[in-house]
Amino acid sequence: MRTRRNILQNIDWISLSLYGVMVFLGWLNIYAATYNEEHQSILDLSQSYGKQLMWIGTSVIIAMAIMLLDHNFFDSFAYYIYGIGVFALMAVLVVGSEIKGAKSWFVLGGFSLQPSEFAKYGTALGLTKFLHLYRNKFQKTSIKLQATAIFLIPAALIMLQPDTGSTLVYCAFVFVLYREGLSGNFLLLGLAAAAFFILALLLKDTFIDLPFGLIASGKVVFITVLGLICVTIYSLFKKVKRILPVVLMAFILSVSYVLSVDYVFDNVLSTHQQDRINELLGIVSDPTGAGYNVHQSKIAIGSGGFAGKGYLQGTQTKYDFVPEQSTDFIFCTIGEEWGFLGSLLVICIFLFFLFRLVWVAERQRSDFSRIYGYCIASIFFFHFAINIGMTIGLAPVIGIPLPFFSYGGSSLWAFTLLLFTFLRMDSERKYILG
């Protein structure tokens, strides 16, 4: 009895309240996105909003079950849960069902489960356990590589499905490594790689007019600029020991990377992924093809104006102009019916939720709880930023849900698992010494 009373006394009610608010607002918008006057009952399981109510109810049961578990359960079984997640990702490649071009689902009767959503939970626990055990040895390169492998293994299995969007979510765990001591240079290197990738695509098949009537390939000019930058760096720091081989290696790797972009883009990415990236970067404009989803989403959000058209009054939503409007593009329903004010409110709620998770993580006495807190904060941040970014044309359409808002049982269950496991850990913070 004492333990249960302590849990209720020490649970972070602010995070819990934000969870409830977001789930409720999410259901309201799922109802609006799939509203049909012919279906009056909110419990109609033939409609998305009826099924979502069922998912919400079962999520409450999951949350209660987690809160009743002993807090040591997560530490003790972290690797086992991670292993189950990896096994499920392997199993779905063999016996899973293909939906929308990806073999990512277990279909059970009339319902589907996506193991990649639950694998995030297992990966968060597995990475947390590893970093907790080797927190004093994290500066060793071998430990960093092993930590990276923990989230790259499930990411690689998901890529085989293929599900690029869910694969990219695992990049979020890099932020956890950074919090635990990974050099910021790795983050800068990642940003540089992304910038080089974009520049290489923009310069693909382009030619630049040079003085004296010369014409050069855009990539040749880019590589020349890289060379000049390397020469400048060497000139400024030539007295530094071993600067020459470092600069040469950086130049060689940069040039090799830039030249490999075309091959990766043309031979690794699927055609629809290429089209979406080209549309995002403005290389091509195809509002009726590859850019249709984003084009219609922008129209829906823009038509909402300052205060929105009103609940259940969205014409873009009602007449199904926006594909996946109850799942990946749920934010356009918010923008159309609630306008700028409603969209800003949802964004502020989510940002407050993210800041709250980080604040709660930092107050933990246990390294295990703190690391796990950063794991889930990173996952939620990535979903939030990319989902909203793709609905307004600032990120490629990669098909990931907006936590607690998008329709889907697998995602809601997984996000509930992620959050309430952390709330359970936090409820014991006064009694854990580390």
C-alpha cells in the first residue's frame, strides 16, 4: 500500500496532464479528419475515430500496468526487451504483411501491429542499460561504437522492410550520446554531411559560367572551393603538428562523399523518395504528383487563416483532398479548422511537453532514469519536428506520426509505453541513490 501511495504522490502530474490533453486533442482531430454525417456513434469501430477510442482505452490499461510494475523491472529486463524488439523486426520480414509497399506489419484479424514502433521502446531501454553500465568508460571509442550499434541494428532491419521514415527516427539517439559525452564535433559532422548531400543534389547536372567564357560543372566548382578552404586552413594552422595529413584526409573524404551522392540517390533511394526530395529542394515542381500531399496540406493549413474555419468545418479535410489526413498529415486538419492560433497552441503544448521531459530527466538521481528520459525526449522531438516540418514543406515526406495526435494503435501504444515507463522511474526518484 505504501508503494502505491508513493507512486500517486510522486508521479509527475504535469507530464501526465499534458499526455491526457494531447491524446484528447488528437482524438478530436481524428474525428474531424474522418467525420461522416452518416456515422453518428463515436464508438463505431468501422471508423478511425471509433478504433482510436479503443486504442486510447487500451493505452490507459497499459499505462496503469506500467505504473504497478516494480521500478527495477526496466533495468533488469532492458536487454531482454531490446532483444524481443529486434526479433520482432526480423520476424516481420519473414511473416509480416506488406502494406503500402513496406513489409512492416503483423496483421491479426482486423487489426495491424507495427513492430518498428515498439522497437523504439526496446532500443531506448537497451541503449540506456548499456550507457548506464559503461558510463565511466564512454570516452573509449569501442564503447561509443557499441552504443551506436545498439540503435543501428534495429534501424538496419527496419530499412530492409523498407521503411525509411521509421529508420530515420533512430538518428534521434545521437542526441542521447551527445548528452552522455559524445563530442559536439560529431553533430557538426552530421550537419555538414547533410549540407553536402543537399548541395550535391542541387548542383547535379548544373553548369556555372566562369570568367573568360569558361563553363564548369557545378560539382567541379564545389570541389574546387573545398580545396581552397583546405589550403586556407593549412596555411593558417601549418604550425600545428600533423595538420597536413588531417587536412588531406578531410579533403579526400569530402570529395569522395560528394561524388557518391549521385550514386546513392539514383541507386539506393526508391523512385518516390527521389521525387519527394527533388520536390522539397525545388529541383522539380510536381503539385499533382510527388508534391501533391504537401501541396494540398499547405492549402489546407493556409485556408485556416488566423482563427480557423471552425471544428468540423474544414473543406479540404471533409472532401479528402489531403491524403493520410488522420495519420501522417493530421496537423493540416488542425491548421485548417483551428487556424494559426490553434496550430500555435498545439506546438506550444508539445514544446512544453518536451522541455518538461528534459527537466524531469535532469532531476533524476539515477543515471539509468536520466539517460532513458533523454532517449524518449529525443524520440518525441524527432517525431514532432519532422512530422510538422513535412506538412508545411520544410522536411521530406517520410511517413512518421505526430505523437498522441495521429491515428494508429501501434504508435499510441508505443508512445504510451515510452512515456509511462519514464514516469514510473521518476516516481521513485526520492528513493533511488543511483
